[in-house]
Amino acid sequence: MGGETDMNANTLFILAAVVILIVLAILAFVLGRREAHNRLTPLTGLAFAFVLAGILFGADRLIAYSLMGIGVIMAIYDIIRRPK
């Protein structure tokens, strides 16, 4: 019975995280149209997809954390590589 509460809490957390990421993506897309020099690169989009996939595959922690880690590393690489 205690497992059901944990499952519902995890599901709500994952749903909240996905909603927040979608809202941030929409904001980045809308605000990115105003400033041409702040466009998302394909690498940033791929990093975002890896983090989102990590959240969606949260049931298996090894896979979830691996996907999120790959996404974060890709995002950091893109930040360092991006010209100023």
C-alpha cells in the first residue's frame, strides 16, 4: 500500500518536471524569435531531448540518470563551444 503513494508522488513529480520543461522550451522559442543571436543550436535541442528522455524513463534510474547526464554534458559543451 505504501508503494502506491510513492508511485503517485513519482508520477506527479515527473509530470511537473515535464510541464516545466515544456513551458521553458516554449518561452525559449518565443523569446528566441526576438533576438536572432540567441537561437538554440541543434546541439542544445539534442541535449534538451536527452534530459527530457531521462525524466520520462525515470523508472529505471541507471538509464534515466545516464540520459540526463549525457544531456547536461552536451549542454555544457555547447555553452563552452558557442562563440560569444
